[in-house]
Amino acid sequence: MSSESKVNFGATARLRKWPSLGNQRREDRDTYLVLEGTLDQCITAFMDKPQATRHLYEIHTSPQPPLVTAILSPEHVVELSRLREFL
């Protein structure tokens, strides 16, 4: 893995949740804060959520191109979790 593709899992991050109705995102509402900590802590908290509700969560952090965007989708978080385990 090259140095420019390393991820700083100690970066500040926030786990946010979409309000939901019937397990569906309420896109007409704003997300709310669940956890503020490191990217590592937010990934761990996200992965602890039931898989059936993970689509309601996203992680906000400082971008770390090319692997980390400002808002991480549930699919992206799962991939970063796999990467973290690999490293």
C-alpha cells in the first residue's frame, strides 16, 4: 500500500443517523449526532449496529483522498472496516 493511500483512523469523525419511519430514511429531516470521536471509534460503533439498520447511518470526517470522502456511506464504512482489519 502506498503512502498516499493510507488512512488516518485517528482523524476526528462524527457518526450521524437519519431519522427514520418504517426503517426508511426521512430525507426531509436532518441527521443527528450519535457519536463524536475518531474515525476508528465511529467505524466500530457503526459496525456494532444491526446490519438491517446500517443504511440509516453515515460518518462525517475530513476527506483523505483517495479513500476517505467527507461523508461516508454505509457501504464505504464497511469497506473501510475491512481495510482497517487488513492493516
